[in-house]
Amino acid sequence: MGEVRKLQKKLRQIGNLEIKINLTPEERFKISRKAELRSRLAELQLQLSGPQQTLGIVGDGKKEKMKRQVDDAPEALPSQTPPASKILKGNEESRAQATPAPAARQRETGGEAEIGRQQEGTEPAKVSTRCRDVPGGGSDFDTEQQLRQEEAEFASLKSSWETAKFRLRLLEGHNDIVTCVVAVDNLVVSGSRDTTVKVWHVPTATEHKNLGGHTGGVTCLSAPPPEFCKRLAWSLSLSDKERFILSGSADCYVKIWALSIGQCVKSVYTFNAVTALCFVPEEDGYIITGSDGGKVQAWSWHTFENCQSINAHQEAVTSIQSQGPLVFSGSAEGGVCVWENRCSNRDPLRLLNHWSNQVTGCGGGPGGRLNLSPRGDRVFLAYGRAWLKILHWRTGTMSRLTNHNSITGVTDCVHQTGGLLIGSCYDLANGESSLNLFSLPQCRYLASLTWPDAPRILCFAAWTTGSGDHRWVTGGQDLIVWEQLPSSGKQRGDVIVKRDSRLESCLLESEGDTDDDDETDDYEDDGDSDGGGDSRSDGAENAGSGSWLRCVLQ
């Protein structure tokens, strides 16, 4: 068992090295041993088959705990997620009530969790029924009728995804890994570690523009809404239909590109390597950037001058997302900040909440990366483990959603589109990759999508066609467009739809039942020594010395 864990740890180290911005000869040698280590791990797992055949699987030794139902507080899975404009209403009231909430929630969930421990074989459908509030406190009959309707809707959605078909098209042109993607109309824009930004025409799957100008790897992209593009176009005497794209890079620049002419119209020097950015469409508009040193900065879309600089995080900012007037930032050490945009020319960001990695349970070592996706009072977090974390950002309550059946599985990105929660899934032990789909807001597992020799998926973008079909773009080692095909048509899809029964039985867990984090959070780079020393101390000593530029993926 000890050698299995050691091999799993080395494969996790190699997985982080493969997406590092620069490699030393020693690190290249470590990567060259990947096939050898995978072969040895498979051999050991075969030897351990039989009574211990599930070694290395999340359910090992805790299968019953993973299967049982654990009820969160009612706000853990809200039945309605209010728009961002309503989130800020009553903020002071919610702050006043925030102090007693955890204690009350602990009393409520403690009793329910104990009941859950005594009830095995609970129907998965009942997770969403007891974790959701019934509006208006209707009668038992109305409640039962609503639950029956929700279950029927979920069954219909699950059935539709079991027959889903996608055509995949490879977009060839980048010379290194694709770190970020964004969709604009019928165009896909991708940024790469090769320092270029490329624009692709989706209907023909051809390269439309090659935007060269950065001298460092491109780490992040963002597309301002059309109305903000129109304002900038007027000031530059360009067509009012011009669309712009923002790119951030390790060269410390944010560049603004006009897509139709393929030119950089503005460069903003930030004095720090840019590792994350987003556009906030409030008032005149703001560009929010994050740096490799943990700084969050705000820039005016009108003047492109710096409005605010905040040392917000201890390590690199790895993800920034906006939701109405709210801005969410996540960092390599696992911390999450929630900001309110006050629409001011000076210091527009006001900190609402900050949750450290002790609360989120994310991060933990040099080269870490946290990717986030906000939804109402919840933030979905992917941080390179086999689980998705769910942070209830007003109270700090945490839940966990299983996204992989093996502890060698990693989740690199999380995304929401059309009532779906999508998590990437990659197994470091065998190289298998897939996308896992969950329904929203219940977070119930629907299906997994994969195809032969699927590469590791590091970034994701999505939109829907006029007919309501899905179009996705995934980036990583390959840049791939996903086009949904009619399920009733005769055309054969390229994607394999499967269901993982182990994910079906792994329900949402409260953070009190996530002891497995402690068992797997020590997968950090401690060299390739075969010694049996404790790697936790090494990881703790080196945790502050790493830079997120080792893993510049957004």
C-alpha cells in the first residue's frame, strides 16, 4: 500500500510538471518516467486485486460513508439562486445573522447526519428533497407533488444526456498547451503557453487570426459585452460592431485586441505577471486582474488607468470571475475572496468575505491552482483533486461533490452552462480524461462524456446555438470544438456517453465527512527519492516558495 501511494504521489507531481511554464532537465527526466510509473502502479494494483481490489479508490475503507446520505443545512442546496442584483440586497441583514448561523446549522446537520448514518441505501433522489426549501411552506400534498415533478424532470434530463451525441473537431495551430478559451459569436479565441492568441471560425474549424504580441505565456482571456465594445470602438473610430478580447500574460501586460482587424489597440502594463482576469460590466466597466504575487487590481475601461491595487492573497491569484456587481477571486493557497464593485473611479472593490484555505480545504503546496465558478450564494471550486468543493460564501459552509472514483483523479476546471455543472476529470494513473455532467441546482450526477485517447482538459468555454443545442470548446494539450448533434439523427457521434455507478452513489457530503482530504493533500513535489520519509513536512516548508507561473492555466 505504501508503494502504491508513493507512485500515486509521483504521478501527481508529474501531472503538475507537465503544465509548468518552464522545465529544468531534472524535471524533464521526471516526466519521461511517467509511462514507467504508470506501468508499475498498474502491476501493483493487479497484485492487490481480490479482497483489496479497490485500493486507491475513493470508496476504499469508507465505502459506506461515501454512500450514506448526509444532509446539509437548507442553504447548502438552495432551491432558487437569486440573481446577483438581489444578492447584495439585505447584505447588512445577512451579516447580522451570520454569527449564530454556523452553530444553528451544526445542531441541525448534526442530528440529521446521525439519522443518515443509521439509514443505508437511501434513494439518491431524496438528497435534493430534504436539502431544499419549499417556497411558502405549502401542504404535504403540494410538497410531495413538487418533489415528484422535480424527480420526473431529472429523469427526463438524465435520459436525454444518456443519448447525447457530439461531433468533435480538432483546431490545430498552437505549438504548446492551450491555457484559456472564450467564445465570441461564431468565433473561439484561445490563449496558449506559446505566447499567442488565436481566433478560430467555428463553422469551418479554421484559424481566422493569429494575434502575436505577448512575450510570455498567455494565461487568461475575457470578452467584454457588446455595449462596452461599442463604446471603445467609437473612441477608436472603428465599426460599432467591432468585438474586443482581453488577454493577460506572464509578460505583465493586459492587451486589448480588435478581432475583425486582428490588431492590439491597447496595452496595459500591470508591473506583475498576470495570472487571471475578468471584465465587470458595471457603470463604465472595469478590468479586474490577478497577479502571481496575490495582488488584485482594478482598471478603468474608460481610461485604462489603475483604480485600485490590493494585496488580497498570499500566493498567486489563479481564478477571477464576476457575477453582476460581485467579483470572486481564488488563489493558489486555496483562499477565496468575494468583492462588491461600488462603481467608483477610485477603490471600486470592497471586500465582503474572505475565506482561507483552512475553511475551503483547497490548495496546499507550490504550483497549486484553484478554479472557481460562482452561482448565487455558492461558489464551485476545482483545485486539482478528485472532488469539487462547494463554498457557501456568506457563511463559510463547505460541501463536497465527488467528481472522480479514484484518488489519482484530478479536476482542473469547473463550468456552468444551460442548467449544467461540468467538471473536467483526468486520471493521473492511466491518462483517461472525461467531462462529468451534473444537474443544477441539485448537483446530481447525470453522465460522463469521453472519447478514445481524450487529452487532459484544462479550460472550457460553452454557448448554445439558435436551436438550443450545445457547443463547447475544451483546451489543454488539444483544442477541440464540441458540436451537439440531434439525438434522433442517423449521424454517429464521436463522444462516448457513460455512467459511473460509483459517482451515482457518492452524494453531496458535508465538510465534516471529508476526511479523505487529509490523506491526499500531500501530493507535492518532494523529489524522486524512494526514501520513506514523511512528505508532509517537506510540503509545508516549500508551500510558500512556489509560484503559480508553474501552472499558468485559467
